[in-house]
Amino acid sequence: MSTLTHLSTYLPTTRFTLEELSEQGIIPHNDLSELLKRGFCKVPLAINQTSLDILFSTLDQLFKSDIDKERITRIIMPYSHYSFPHVYDLFGMIKERYNLPNAEGFSLKDLYCSTFLLGIKMMDLFIKQNNNKELGLIVSIEKAVHSQLIYWEGYPFVTGDAGVAAIMSGNSVGTDVLAIEVDIVSSENKLMDFSIMINIYKLIGRTLEKAGLTLSDVKLIIPNNTNSNTWIQFSKLLKVSENIFYQKGLKEFGHINNCDLLLNMNLAERSEVIKKGDIFILLSTAVGGGMGCAVCRKG
């Protein structure tokens, strides 16, 4: 069993309302009301910071903790849009700045907003293959380097800037990852259609079964911040209260691609919505049919 032992998040302090973004011409006026109905309110944007600034702010905070750096053998970077200049030796910069002599770097993409859970699954496999002796670093940086990455006309969400990072280890103290599964269903629909909902329903069932649990054991489902109505409708399919879906993050900072889940988890922990021993689910969906589910236990 793998564990998330340390967590770091970074959000820019500057937030733009959707109305402000519409006035700047980033969101067409005709799309504004629909986005507001979907639950989006404001977007954090790092106007005077580069993607590298966000990366270092996120990892500087993480490595203030007492972490055995020599045991870190993998660095995994899930992302939706690569926001760094290609001339950078990004993993080399991370290894040098934080003194990680034994770390090997991997980047992951193309499962879109579900790529972060794919990263956790990969790290879980690495750790188990090495008999729980190694540590892994997962870090995701999302930076809208162009206005079309904030809002692409016709898509059902807006995105901002943020950074998240976590250390994973085997059989340690922290948030236990009891089971994790990722999947993809071919879909060209930009919205959540019913066939995708059915497949997410099946994915949750498989992951819970793998963890030896049922939906009745789950205190909270923490989804990515795609659309408030999506999870309200999905609660009906699961036959549970819509309150089981934690959606505070949607109003606080909106949708930030692969950063959503750890930002939401951190917010739920600080608000004491999840406490020691609670079972909760990290759940993600993505444009194109990518999906992921992790059953976790708060340590």
C-alpha cells in the first residue's frame, strides 16, 4: 500500500472574476452566463510569475519538510499543457535545486485532467516493485501561457494557474492510497454524456472492490472542478446525496486541470471535512473520456 506523506500546493493570490475576464475579451459575453450557471466564479492567474516561478514556489514549500531526499528515485510530472520552454532541462533543474541525486524523471500527458491520477498509479507501481523502499515525487504545474488556455471558446470550463506536489512512499504515515484505477472511454463530446457517467460508475465500483470496500464506507468524494451540475446528476446515478461530492474548490479557485484534486483535498483537510480514518475518493474526468478513481484513507 502506498501513502501520500507530504503535500504542497501553490495558488496565485490574484483572482479574476469571470465578468472581468469577459470585459478583457477572454470570455465571450455570450458564454458568460452559461459558465456562471456551471458554478465557476473566479480564476487564479499568476500574472507576474512564470511557470518556473510556480514550480519552485510549490517545491520550496514541500522540501521545508523533513524528507529523505536520497530515497527519492522517481519524479513524475503530469500535465495537460506544457508551459515550460523546451530548452529547459527541467528534471535536471529540480534535481540540482533540491539535491535529488538518485531521481529519474518522467512526464505524463494526454489523459488530460485525469493525468494526475495516472501519475499516482504509476508511482504506486514503482514503489511496489521496489518493495516499498523508495520515495517518489509527483508534481504538476498548470500555467495558462496564452488566453486560449484560460478559456477555449465552446468548452464548458475556464482554467487558471497553480502548482501541486506530493511525496509518495510505501507503508508510511499519511493518506493511504488503498486502490487506484484509471481508464479511458473514446468520446469526442466536450461535455459529460451519459455513457461516460456509466463508465465512471463502473470505475468507482471496480476501485472500491479492489480496496475491499463499498460506497457506504465512503465519507466524501473529491472530484475535479469541471461542472457543479455534473456531480449533482452523477449523485442520482449513484443513489447518494449530492452533498457527498466536495465542490467548495469550484467556487474558490475554479478548474486548474491536474492541480484540482490535491487543491481540493488540501482544502477539505484544512476545513476538517475529512478527518483521521475517513475513507474518501479522488475522482477525475477529462475531455475525451479519460477518467480516474483513487480510494484513500486519511491518516
